Amino acid sequence: MGAPPVTDRNARSRHDVVVIGGGQAGLAVGYQLAQRGISFVILEAHDRIGDSWRKRWDSLRLFTPARYDSLAGMPFPAEDFSFPTKDAMADYLEAYAKRFQLPVRTGARVTRLTRSNGGFVVTTNQGSIEADQVVVAMSTFQQPRVPSFATQLAPDVAQLTSFAYRNPRSLPEGAVLVVGAGNSGAEIALDLAKTHRVFLSGRDVGQIPFRIESRIARLMVPVVFRVLFHRVLTIRTPMGRKARKRMLTSGGPLIRSKREDLIAAGVERVGRVAGVRDGKPVLDDGRVLDVASVIWCTGLEPGFSWIDLDVHGDIEPRHEGGVVPHVPGLYFVGLMFLYAGSSVMVHGVSRDAARIADAVAKRAAAS
């Protein structure tokens, strides 16, 4: 498993297809390309496959049951309606790449993607790679977004993003302000409430009307995941196109956490953080919070500035179901609502990967 690393940064190799990203999207694409006999390499920035999961907070679990967390060709090794931990998912991805001998080059961070001589040049910290086609297999949002006034907080106020948070032990004693009340913010607030006083700032995003671990969920989940998100809410249906716009701009409701859970845990909901006063965060009602730590769960940026091509849109790269018509040979997989509401889920990304692999194979055959 794995392509040999390039140690000379001035070296240039060549592959028919380069897949950028070695998470579930990249591995799903790799499996589909291998099934079609196409030569490719997968570039993964982390030193180990699955590290994008391992480096999230300790208590993180998937929102989808294990039966929907499998990539094509290999079932997830857990009871169907259990919810895998982030480390279990990481290990599954590593085992998947090994089982199918996918050529993953780890530690290869891409710094630039551009066109050259009708193809592409992928520049990495391990050298450059020429390719006829490129699949960017990464999620829509890559870089944490932090408000500019965060720099005005006092030096003794610890600041972390949701990407950097691990567990309550990683924070000093004293109250914590979690900014952003979406799924990440709510789950981190509940995790911290065991040991800290917690303030949660952000609008109420709503919540799904049942508990995902409940019996009713076992009846609802197949309908929601396999029918609604996978087949009804797609870019091919009017309902899907309307839902896509809302999901890309507003996010989704709380899935595992509930309002009553936050109340029971003693998490105090507060207003919007408007700025900083005397080194402390100040709310829109003028209240100043005396906190020792702030965790920013304030959204993510696309993080695709390294793509030196005309693909950048306001929220996400411009594409049609993952295909970029105005840049022939360039594709995306792993983006939120790439083709359907399920595109961000493991079972959905497998279908997207198959569609894009078909497009890659068709173009390769034509050329």
C-alpha cells in the first residue's frame, strides 16, 4: 500500500490521475479508479491514513450508524446501529487502503494546482506531479474561521478552534465560552460541562425531532438517509436544489445533542459575541464574560486557495455534480451536497466517487 515518497522537491513525476486527499472521499475514488483499471496516485497531507479523524476531539462519534459508514467493497466492522468513534473510523480507512492496496502517498501536502500543456501540475512538499486528470477529494470546508477581534482577547485567555480542541483537560481551570451553537459547538459544550462552567454563544439552529440512538431512529434512519437524503434531495430535483442552497449557507440542525441536554448539563446560552472589552469577550447585549478560555466553532472556510485555476465561487468551488466543465479533467468529490444531501456522508460519497470515476474513465478513453 502506498506510493514511494518523493524526497527531491524539484523532482517531477507523472500519473494519469492524481487524487488529492486520502480521507474517505479520496479512498472511495481510488477504489473506483482501480476497479476501472486506471493508473492513479492518492496524495494525503497527514503522515498516516485516517489522521484527519484521529486529530478531532476525543469524544467525537459519527452521526450515522455503522451500517451507513462503509465504503464500497468493505463493510464497517461494527454492529449496524452503533455509532463509531472517530478513531474507529480512522482505523477503518487505514484498513480499507491496505486491503485494496491503494497507492496512497502520505505526508504529501499539496501547495499548488495549475494547468500545463493541456494537463495539470500538482505541486507538493515532496515534489511536483504531472497528471492528465485531477480529482480534488476533500470536504467543502478546510480552514477554521475566527473573527478578527479574537486577537484583542487578553493573552491569558486560551483560544482554540474546534479543530484543535481535544478534551476538557486541554483547557485551564475557569469558565469557557464556546462560540457557535451548531453540532460541533453543542457537542464540545456538553463535553466541557463535565468539568467547567460553560457559556454557549450562537443562534438556535434547531434539532432533529428524535434521538438518533432510539428505537424510532432505527425506523426513521433508513427513510431519511437512503430515501430522502440519497434519492430525493439531489441536484436533479427542485426540492433538492432548494435544500442545497439552504444547507450550504445555513448549516443543519442539531443531530445528537438536544436543547434539554444542554440545559441539564448546566450550559448557559448567551447572545452573540460582538467584540472584546478590556481583553474579555463582550456580548451584543453589553455583557462582558469573565472566561479563561474561548473555543471558536464559528464555521470553516473552503481552504482551496492553493487551486490556481478559475474554479472559485462565493461558498464552494464551481462545479456541476463534481465535474468542472470549464476546466476539463478536473473534478471534486467530498463536497457538501456535491450531488445529493448524502454526499457528505460515507455511503453518499461512495456513489459520488463511482460517478466521477466513470467521468474520468470516459475522458481517458476519449483521449
